[in-house]
Amino acid sequence: MELRNCPECGSVFTYIRTNLCAACLEKDEVDFKKVRTFIVRNRNVGIPKVSEETGISEERIMRYIREGRISVASSNEKIILNCEVCGKSITSGRLCETCTERLSSGLRKQVLEENKKELEEQHKETVTKDEHTPRMHFWKKS
Ligand SMILES: [Zn+2]
Ligand SMILES: [Zn+2]
């Protein structure tokens, strides 16, 4: 027989299969059903909304999902992933489409700017060479 502290209410109970005491387990089951029902009925809502509507903390909802008690993949693909940049729910990867687009165009812009700078440098050199007159040479004298 193993005694444990219930992580929800702190009371000591006999551990059998679950890590919650009987009272909390019962409550947890009720909450879980509430969450599951809500997720099944509202397929495109994120966790904050589920939490708001059910009155159950986001951590708890995440726990249900992590425990595999709520099959997210079949009922709501959007719930488990959030864009790392804006927090928007996404179906796959780490960023939402908008942020992926923004990021890649940002990168593209950066690359283009670097290329432009390089081209300008080259151009400058060419121009200097082309206008390689004694006068310019004089100015540039160190
Ligand atoms: Zn308890
Ligand atoms: Zn985003």
C-alpha cells in the first residue's frame, strides 16, 4: 500500500492507479468531461478560450491533452499548437502562416539589403576605378 499526497488538495490518500485522491478524481473527471465536451463541440477554439468558457485552468486542460485523454488530433488539431511569435493557434510546425510569411520575407529583405550593400560596395570600387583621375587620387591621399 502506498500513500501519496494529492497534488490538487494536498490530502493523503492510498495510491492505487491514479495520482489524485478520490474526491479530486471525481471532480477532475467532471472537469475533464466538461473540457472534452467543449472541445468536441468547438473545434476551432484555442486553449485560452476553452479555459475561459469552462472555468478550468489552462494548465489543467493542457494536462488532459498531454495525458492523451482528449484526442486533439481527431477533434481539434488547432488546440495543441500555438505560433511561437504571435501565439495564434496553428495546425502544424512552430509558426502560423502569417508569421512564417513575415519572417521569410523579413529574411529575404535582409538578404536583399545585404546584397544591395555588397553591390554598392562593388559599384563604388568600380566607380572609383573608372574615375581614377589624378585629382581623386590626390584627395584620397592618406
Ligand atoms: Zn485531492
Ligand atoms: Zn504567428
